[in-house]
Amino acid sequence: MKKTININGRGFQVETGDNTEFWDKVNSGRWEPETYELFDDLITSDSLFLDIGAWIGSTALYAAQISQKTIAFEPDPLAFANLSVNASLNADTIWADRLHIVNKAVNADGSNIQI
């Protein structure tokens, strides 16, 4: 089911799928409200925001609305598929071109790792 998530005056669309309970927590302010407050305090229109382990986009979709560029890394194929859907649901927003999603893990030496 498609749902609009609103946090601190910022909004984005998601496909809730199997994560309805999680998105309800986010939308009601019961999931890491201090994270979003920190983003509001520290991310500026000049920021590059790297979301390492972006999962389904709860922080990347928010940060992309504030930052100059957000790069969301998610190596898990299932989570990345959900992230891709959520990113595409916001393709018509003014901030959509600031969000870049990458289906890769990030590690210290750049070698392949198994998850």
C-alpha cells in the first residue's frame, strides 16, 4: 500500500509492503525522532549525505530533501528492491535528483564481501 510519510514538515511517499508497522512508527514520530532532529540541525543545502545501509529509505528519503546530494548504499537485494520502489514513488519531487541509490556494500578496502 502506498503511504505518505510526514516528519518535521517534510514528506515522502513509500510502499509499505511488509513494513507497514515500521512506516506507521516513523510517521507517528515513534521511530528515532532524535535522528530526524539531528538531520535538521546538521544537514544543509551544501551537504553530501551518505546513508550506509539505507535499508528501505527511511533516512535517505528524508535527507535528500535537505542535502545537496544523498547517496544511499544498500547491499541487500530485497531491501534494495524496496528502496528502489520508494525512491521511484518520489521521482516527481523537486528533490528527487538529489537522491542516488547504490546496490553495493561499503567497506574499508573495496574488496568483495559476502553478506
